[in-house]
Amino acid sequence: MGHACYRIFLKTVPYIMNKPEVIGKEGLNRLIQILTGMGYQVIGPTVRDEAIVYDSVHSIEDLPAGWTDEQEGGTYRLKKRSDEALFGYTLGPHSWKQFLHPPERRLWQAQKDSLGFDIVPEKLNNIKYAFLGVRSCELHAIAIQDKVFIQSPHTDLHYQSLRQNALFVAVNCGQAGNTCFCVSMQTGPKVEMGYDLVLTEILDDECHTFLISAGSDAGKTILKAVEAKPAGENEVKRAEEIIANTANQMGRTMATENIKELLYENVEHPAWEKIAGRCLSCANCTMVCPTCFCSTVEDVTDITGDHAERWQKWDSCFTMDFSSIHGGAVRNSTQSRYRQWMTHKLASWQDQFDTSGCVGCGRCITWCPVGIDLTREVAVIRESQPDQAGKLSGSGGQNENS
């Protein structure tokens, strides 16, 4: 399955990989202060509501020092680490999508006057975000959303405005979760594109440092202000070992060879009915997915009828109303809705946007209340094919209740 389209980003300036340098915790803190001074709202990982969530960060004191997360199908919990790693977790329930494509957004408002209604479109949001702690799979997800919102015939100007002003400080993953499968999707764990700066956290005995490199002109300018030191050969080697070790920790795998044809040819497979027997149509998988983009539009008025507003809100293909037309719902069964979601994500998305709609982050597995595992569901269909002998080494999945 081709993934070249993942490298299509709004930023057209080639990414510049400079020689790696090293900063300590105080250097990371200085980086946050520099970004704040440049007018960026720094958003990064914090601990809230017993989860890792993305929120405003003002110093390294706001980062989840010493916390990690344990994930499995339908299971997520925080756990203390034996060290003070600042990025020693995998992924929480939230993605960066909530900032670039907000869950709710007013499109326009109208006020009644003597001549009728005066419609006032919502102004573009020019906020400057600096995203700290972005993982490789998440950068790929943003690249996919760029395809949807910017590089399609219908540009979302609001998304484009936020995207143009955003700066990305990425982090190479130091551990993989039980539901991660980015290696299968060729989206991680090493950050290779889409970043302005990239960090690798190194903790060895008494040493707690960060290998840091710039990937854009903006990143190079900021890195100079941070005053990092040149990295030694041992530090570079240690960072490479950390990334390689993470790649070997994947909790899931998924064979992607001919996956589009596999799903297209099995729309009546009995596996869909079996999944429907467990699926709650709760839409959790689409809400936590970093690439899902479905939305609906709602018009509201005040009690006087003099003021009206139109709002765009996230929606899901799992809701009954999503496919409703004048004759009723197109997909009125849970079976048809789950099949639509998974087939679109892994197959027809390729026809629409020349890319898979999945980046292997595993959120849909972790946050499914009943632990439905799409890697396992793909494997079930693949294993039933008579020509799949010898091709199942990457089919993966660990959920035996499918």
C-alpha cells in the first residue's frame, strides 16, 4: 500500500535536517519560554482526569513527569514510572485535531434588522499554536487532514488559517503501547517529516537530556535561541537505539498488502455481523481518531427569533442520523455502519485521498468500550481467504473475542 501522499504537507519549504544538538531540562524549559515570547500558545501533554491530555503548557512543570499509560482493548490507565521522563507515555484519548478542526465552531450569525437579517460570517481564527510532544503517527494524521481540508477542491479556510500558523515540536517515541501498530502503517515511531523541531528524550542513570534537531527554517532560528550544545556520537547512537527499541515493541500489527481489494471483495463477509453483535455504535472510535473528519451543521435561534447562528459540529458515521435522507437512513444497522467506517478508513479513503485513513495510533482499540480491534478484524477476513497462505505473518491483533 502506497504512503507517498503522507508526505504532502501545507508547508512547501523542504524539511532541513541539521546536525543534532543536545539540551537539558532547563533547555526544554527555555524552548517553551521562547515560543511563548514569539506569540505562540504552547500546547502539550498534561495530566488531567486520570489521562494524558493536550492543554496549555507554560513550563516543564506542566508536563507529565514520571507518568506513563497502559493501554489494551477497552482499557486505559495511568501508571507511575520509575523515572522522571517527561514524554514517557504513548498517546492519550485526545489528538491535535481538536485544535485545527475544533469539535464545535460557529460559521456565521445573523441579526434581524428593519430590512431582514444581517448575516455576519465568523472571522478566521489567527491564533498561533506551538504543538509540543507531537508523535510521528500524529504528524501523519495531520498530513491526511491537510489532504481533506486544504488539498481538496473545497478548502476549509478556518483550518487553513490555523494550520499555516502552527509550529510543531515533535518527539520520537521512547516506548510503544499495546495497541500501537504504526510500524505496520509506515507512520512511525521515528519522526521523519512534518516537524519544525524534533526531540528524543534520553534517560541514562544520572543523565536526562534531549537530542534536538531542526526540520525547517523556523526551527533552525528557534534552535539557535535555545543555545543547544552539539551532540556527541554516543548521544546520537543512544537516540537511535531508543527509536529502534520502540519499533520492536509494537503491541499490534496489521498486514496492509492489497487491503483495499480485500475489503472491497468481502462486503458480505460474516465477520461484519459478528462485529455488529458487540459494537455499541457509540462513536468513540471516530471521536478519538486523529483523521476522522465528519461533521454536521446545526442552525439555532434565540427565543425571540431575532438572532440565529449556524454551527459546525463533529459527527460520526456511526450515528443513525448521519446517513439520513428523505427516504430514511441509508445505513440503519450497526453492521452496515461499522463496515462503512472500517472500509472507508482502510480502503475507500485511498480512492478519495490517495492514502490510508489509518496511522496505526491504536486509539480506536483502546477507547472502544468493548475492545473491538480493527487489526484483528482485518486478520479475520484475511485468514478466510483461500489465497492467503503464507501471507499472515503481519495480520496481528490480540483480541480473541472478535
